[in-house]
Amino acid sequence: MVIFLLLLLVAFVLGLIGAVVDGLFYLIVIAIAIAVADVVYIVLRLSRSSRRHRLR
């Protein structure tokens, strides 16, 4: 969970810097890519853990 929050923070900071500083649009693109990868990571992790702990 710490990795998830850390990557979200990095994506937010990169997006903020990319939006404020002129000519650094590529930082916004990198921030979006990190955020999407982070969401995919957490979804895969939650789906794997839910398969292991099924209720009987």
C-alpha cells in the first residue's frame, strides 16, 4: 500500500510541475502513465489477494 501512495504522490507532483512550468508537457504525460500503472498495479494486487482468501 505504501508503494501505491508513493507512486500517486510522484504522479501528482510531476503533473503539477508539468502543468506550471512552460515547456514541460512531457512531465504531464509521464505523470498520467505512472498514475495508470499504479491503478493497474493495485487492481491486480487486490484481485490476487481476493482469490487466496475466499470465504467458505
